[in-house]
Amino acid sequence: MRKGLCQCLQISWPSLQVDLLRDSSPAVKQRNLQDGSEEASKMPRKSSLSMGFAIALAILTISAIGGMISMIIAFKVQTDDMKMTPPPTIIPPTMAPLPTSWRLPRYLIPERYEITIQVDLYTRIVEEVNVTTPNQTLHFHGNSTVHFQCHQNTDVIFLHSLGLKEMKVISLTHQENGTDFLVIQIENFFKRNGNYSLFLAFKGEISEYLDAFYVSRYAEFNTEAENVTIEERFLAATDLEPTGARQIFPCFDEPDMKAVFQLKVIHRRKTKALANAEGKGRNIDDEILMFGFETMSSYLFAFTVSEFEDFAKFYYHRTYARPEAIKAHHADYAAKITAKILDFYEKHLDQEYGMRKLDQIALPDLNFAAMENWGLITYQEPALLYVEGVSSLLQKEAIAEIIAHELAHQVRGEKSVSWFATYMSYLAVDQVEPLFQIKEISIMNDLHKAFEDDALQTSHPLSQSEEFKEPSEILGMFDAISYCKVKYKHLDSKIWKHIIDLSSFLQAYGIEDSASPSEVIKNWTTQIGYPVLTINTTNGESYQKHFLYNSSAVSKYVLLADPLLVNLDFITEKGEWLLANINCTGYYRVNYNLENWKLLMGQLETEPDHIPLMNRGQLIDDAFNLARAKLVNVTLPLEMTRFLRKEKAFLPWESAIRNLEYLVLMFDRSEVYGPMQSYLRHQVEELYNHFKNHTDNSTVPEDHSSHCHLTVFLPLLFSIHPNLRSTIYCQAVAAGEQKEWEFAFEKFQDSFDSSEREQLRRALSCTKQTWLLSRYLDYTLDPDKIRLMEATSILIDIAQNAEGQALAWDFMRAHWNYFTTQNKWQKLNFKYSINPG
């Protein structure tokens, strides 16, 4: 047996040895009996001598029995008058109960993992003359030792494992009930407060569906060949949130069961392995890297094996990408903005970046835009690589915001929940890229995303009081509610400094110092949905109720008073009109009596600057969504858009266009569609004339908000700005036929540039030819034509096309099993794709 095997296996060794002895004893006895009988047949009988021995033995036995009886009687007589100490009572150990839910029991707590993984993947398949070309392999194998402490006596180990093979222990059962439990029964038991180790060897398959440990394919120019060729390359990467670690090695795969991880990666020569910590060590045949990193949750464990190179201008953080992208300086912006954002966080939070290193890597394929693995952040290529002259300003803004979000997780560690990281990204980007003017725009975008999801009956609170029934339900928590439902009353940088000092924060809001953080935010995190506040300015009455799109639904939730929402902000103009929730600092909608709505519309048409910019956008959003919930007549939001004819700011227009898209999808096949289009062209005419100088001279405004304007509104016009690539591509495909679409698709497949590829992907869904949209949908089932991570984005893009909505809905239903089984990660995005009703 190898040195360092688990103590539970060592416990079983004595019984194994006893069993071996018991197995060998009959054979030994049989052999002795046979040998004795052979010798006896050769010897003469000596019966008289045997009889004498028998008599003597009988006499000795009788004497021994008599002596024992005499001693017992004498002991009894001597101890009759003595109080003897009773023998100790042996109480059987109290064993830990078996789990009754989908969660692991907490009587074994991991402290440290020692993991060795050998990755057999070839990053390139090279064909050489007179040399056998190797076959690609998607296998990995290794072993792990988990050191844990026992908190309650038990004779069974429960941990997670999924898809791993050839693990050999004494008694092993994998429960096929969806829990992914690996159950190991031992013959003795672990004692409370004892420290133990479990060693397991395993084998697994590298996934082709972007989950857990997966393979990614990409193309690269081979400039070393005699004739420059395009060759296929491979890399292996991990994406373990929320429950992917169990598919790589057996572990306690729940976020609160944190441990120290030590990793050894064995990989092929001329490839590079990255992990959460810095690596070191190698041998001659295969590269061997040792990594040791801090206590963390299993879903943050990460490593990659690739041929990627890095932009290493900054000494403690590096940015990795395809060699071509590094040489073309596509990673330069990400590397530079990372240094600025980290510097801002350290100063703003008064906290240094605590990890030993920080690597960022742009992957051709990844589930989400990015994943905040400690020390090794993974990104989709469009989320990290900025191509000068190709990527738009909006893409540059998105890159900065995504990097800032992920770095907030790194600086604050697991203390930084998603909405905290989102909010901090606003502050960071607003500081390091002030020309973006990101804070107001991004805050409103996230507010509206959260408002829409949180008004459905399928909404959920930020903190779930009930346990998940199955692991797949965890995926449902990764939505706009979890990421975007921020406490908008806190949108002030001074407030966050108070949060670091809890007593100052409580004092600022008049809350008792004895209140704990959980008590302060309990109503917020455990309450589903949000209220609509109705104000009647004629009689002064106001009330709130749970806002739901389904007006016939009965809310099961009581909206309690929140100490942070009691003091409502409002402004009024000479007592004529009243406006509540100034700058949208509260997470609620506001409805008014019809007279107040009309007064507000009049103010917007005459002197709109008297109403704050964010409220001009929110008034439109509230009106449209109140109509959707049948709380006001649909004519109200349409009348609200009249003031836009003279509006030049971006936020009100963005709010109107986003809400009008819903009406367009509802009425695109009705008689009102034509008049609606005419009205919109009339409303946008002055805005177009405002930017006419730029469009006539083929320039892009320097002001970021103005650039957003052109991108959003030019599709409504007959003339299109020639430098706005994404808009031009979409309009060209929409106006074209099969030839134009196939030309765009060919460019899409041939593009190595992530920004260009993303723009072409969206443009292909703009065609008005339904049979081309149907072909495009069919292509999503073929990974050779469409990358897996792009499939649901295409489905969403087509669903937003009036010509493709019904196609996308029927296609999703017909191929639901494909997307939810083979591409199980993609179901996360379905809720944003289609609204059939």
C-alpha cells in the first residue's frame, strides 16, 4: 500500500489481515491432517501407552476444575462484606444521522486538498512525414487526498462526485438520485474531533459542452509553415460555478465548506498551465507544476492548459490570450485598465489586494462573460480583448465594466456578493474612465433588468429560506435579480464607507446600534419582489402593494416597512405637480392620479430640465410597465413619449426605445404598426438633425452619450452613419437577400477577431427572410458552425426580430432537450430570450 493512505482505509487493515488468516487456517489444518495420517500408517500401534496418557489427562482436568471452584467460593466469602466498584458501562457511540436533503451533512469538514491531475490533451495535432500522428484524447486522471476533521461520530463519508470513474475504496456507492453523493462506508467509525484523511484515485472525461473541465477549439495562423496555413488548436479550462468541482475530483462541493487547495498539474511539453496560485517545478518528459493557494470554496478552484502567451508589463498581474492576439496588442487595454481599477479599489476600500498574483485569460469559449476564480479570472474573448479600429466604444465600455466587476470579487474575496461587485464596478469605471459617463446609464440598465424579472410570479428573494430540491435549481439563482437588485438607496460612495464601519452606517440611518447586519438587511434580502407606490395628489392619500405584471395574481407576500425606505424623497413645482423617488434611489415604482401624470407630461414638454435626468427616463419606464400590469391605460405611456421630440439626452430615449420594442412585438402584425412607425420617425427627426453634421461628415461624436444615441436610433432612419459598423451590418443584412446573408455568414465563420465576430453574429439575425432565420437556428445545433457559447445568444437575437419571434419560440420548444441536456448551461439564458405572451 502507498504511504499516506487515508486513515479510514487504515482502520480496515486489521480486519483484512484477520480475514486473510481465517482464510488460510483451514488449508493449513487440512494439510497437517493429511501429513499426520500418512505418518500414522507407517508407525506401529501403541495402545497401552495411549491409554495411560488419557487417564493422566483426565485426572489433571478434574483437578483443575476443582481448584477453580474452590477459588470462586473463597472469593465470594471474602467479598460479601465489601462494596465492589461495578464494571464500566460501555455506551455505543452516538452516530451522525444520514442526510435527508440535497445538502451534505456537516459532521465532516474539509481542511485541505492535495490534488494531482494529469491532462493528456494535445493542444495541437501536428502531421509529420513518416511519423504516426497522435489521436486527440479527452481523458484526464489523477488522485486526491482530502484532510478533514470529524465533528460527530460517524461510519460513513458523504461527498460529491459526478462522472468520475475507477475510484477504489472498501465500500463505495454513487447515489443515482440527483444529489451526486459519493457514499463511502467504513467498518469502524470516525471519532468526534479526530483528524482524518481520504485518498482516492480517479479518471474522467474532458467535457465538450463548456461545463466543469472542458476543451475549447480555436483556429490559428501557422506562420512557421512553408505556406501560411490555418490550423486547429485546443486548450483545456475549468468553469466550476456553481457545482462543477465534483466533475474533476471527489470533494465537499458546497460554497461554505472551504478548504486549502494544493494542486499538481501534469501536462504535455510546450504547453502552459495556469491555476489560482503561482506554479513551480518541472521534469524532463512532461511539465509538472505545483500550486498551493489559500482557503476558498471549491467553485473558485481553476486551472487551464494551453499555448497562450501573456502581456506581462505589470509585475503582479498578467493578461493571457491567443499568441496572435497578444502580438496584435489586443490585450493591452485590459492590462492597463486592470492596473488602474486595482489602484482605485485599494484606495477607495482602504484595503490592499491580498493575493500573491492575478492572472486574466481570454478564452475562445466560456459559459458566461467572465468568472471570478481567485487569482485566475477567465473571460470570453469579447469581454477582455479590445481591438483598436474594430471594437466600438460600447464594447470598450463593456470590457472595463466586466473587468471592474471581477476585480471587486478579488479585492473583497467571497465577502463580495454579486450585487456588491456590480455596484463597485460603477464607481471604478466612473473614476478611471470618466468620459464613459457609465454610472447613471449602467445603474438604470441594471435597475430595469431587475424590475422586469422581479415583477414575475417566478421571482425569488436574494436569500433563499428553503433548500434547493436539486443541484440544477442553483443555476436559476444566476439571474438579473441576484446580479442587479441593488439597494438603490445606497448609491452614494459615502454610504459604502459607512458600511465598512457598521456603527456609522446604522447611525446615519437612525437604526439602533444593537442591530446586526443581518437584521438590518433581512427584510430586503428575504422579501420577494418590490412595491408600487400609488400617490393621489388631490386628497393626499398614498399606499403600496406588491407590483406584478399579472394583475389577477394574489400576492402571498407582505411588504414590510423598510427603515431605509421610510423617508421618501420627492419634489414639487409650486404645488402643481409632485415627483417621488428622486434619482431612482428607491427600489420601487411610482403611480400617480391621472391629473398629476398630465401635469408631469406638461412639465416635460415645456421645461424638462426641472425634472432630473434619471427620473425623465424612469417616468417613461414606470408608465409603460404600469400599463403592462393594467394599472393605467396604455395611452398614458404613449402620450408620455411626446416630450422626446425635443429631448437630446440618452437615458429618456433608451427607456422609450426599450419599452417600445415590447409594443412592437405585440402589435407588429396589427393595423396600428404602420402609424406607430410613422410616429417614431417623426419623434426622432429633431434628434437626427442634431447629429446630422456627424453623419454627413462620417464622424463619430467624442461625447460617449451621443455615441450611444447614434447606435440606438439610426436603425429607425433611412440614412445610416457609415462608421457605425454594428448598425450598418444589421441594416445591410435586413435589406439584403440570400446572397448578402451568406456573405455575412462566411465572414462570421472566417473571423478570428472576437469583436468583429460578435457584430456579425448579431447582424445575421437582422434578416427579414424567415427561411434564413430558420437556417440560422438550425446552425446552432452544429458546433462546427456555431460555438456552443454563441447558440443561446443567437436564439435571443432572432427572438428580438419581429420576423423571428415565432420561429425562435417553436425552435426552443422543439429542441429543449438538446439545450438543457447536452448544453445544460445554456438554459440560464432562456428566460431572457422569448416572451411568447
